[in-house]
Amino acid sequence: MRPRVLLTTTLLGLPLMVGGWLWLTLLSPFLYERPAHLEPIAEGPHAVYVYGTLRVPVVRWIVIGDEVETRPASLEGWRRTGLDLEPAPGERVPGEVLIVDAEELARLDRYERLGIRYERVRHTLADGSEAWVYRRLPDEARTSSP
């Protein structure tokens, strides 16, 4: 293959492949089916505390499909360990609170693979407000995900 054709193919194909992968893993109905044992999502608004990749505006936009209201927040008495939180008296995890509706919460649940990799639990934040927080399921409770 000639170098120019290879370069053109790479420059055009790579963004399409990345976009396809993002759609397939974050937004498509094909790789996640909400487990039947989970409660239905109530109408919003919902406050969701995020402490990882969902703090990045472009990631939030890709996952949710829109901009959402955010505010700085922190979770006292916890520390971040890898992809999860663990109790740690005297420590604090900085994050943000997202205000989302039911459809947006369902998109966040899909991203976090609720019921497969994470659970969504209520926590009281440092300012006294409550928010949903995604916590990793214990290894023995996690099921394999496609």
C-alpha cells in the first residue's frame, strides 16, 4: 500500500473506530442490559457525586449526551483506592455533584455498568447534602460483562 493511501486511511479510520467504540461501550444497548433485580429509576432530579472520569466535562458530555449542572463537593471519611472508595477517617475525596434527570441517570448507570461492576448508594457529602455515589461491587458479587 502506498504511504499516502495508508496515512489517509489511518487518519480517517482512527476517529471512526474510536467513535464507534465509544458509542458501543457507553451509549449502545448492545453491551449492557440493566439487571432485573435493580429498582426502577424514579423521576429526577437526582444528585450524583462523581470522583473519577465523570469529572471530565468531555467524558460527561459523551456519556450523558448533554451538559449538566455541576458543583464542587467532597466526601469526608473516605479515600479513593483505584476505581473505588474505602472508609478512611480523617480523609476526604474531592469530586463534583451532577444534577441529572431520570434518563441521564440511566445513561450514567449504563456507563458504570450498574449491577455488574458498580452499585449506586446514597451518601451524605461534606456539606450535609445527599447524593448517589457509584461504588465497586465486591469481586464475588461482580458478574462478567461483555
